[in-house]
Amino acid sequence: MNHDRIHAQEPSHHRDRWTVGTIAELAERDGHCVVTVEDESGEPTELIVTMAIRDLFISRLDIDADENPVGERVWFRKRGGQ
């Protein structure tokens, strides 16, 4: 499976390859995390990442450990699919 890319902070390189979005929903599917993000125009995109990547990018968001990450800004790249 090709996993998508997601960052909690603006990437320092190849900025033109990343899209800014807002987390709309987090779900789990087949042992992976599905992060639905909406870009600046409101277009939703489903990103498939490992649970470890989910934990990593959420830990880097500027929120408390018990806060929900929905509504937080992220940078993402759609890489593949199932």
C-alpha cells in the first residue's frame, strides 16, 4: 500500500508540492488511519497513513494531548491508494 504524506508543520523544502488543509475527520480502516482533510476551497481528500504516522503528526500539532485534532491545519500530499 502506498501511504499518503501529512505534516503538522509547514514543510521546509519543496513547499510547492504540499497542499494546506484542515482536518475534518479521523477514522480507522483496515488497521490504518484515514484522515479526511479539506483544502482551502473546501474540497475533501482522504489520506491513508499508518497509525504510527497518525500518532506522530498529532503529537506535533499545537494542541493538548486530550484535545481533538479536528479543525487543525496540516500540510499533505496524496501519494497513492489501496
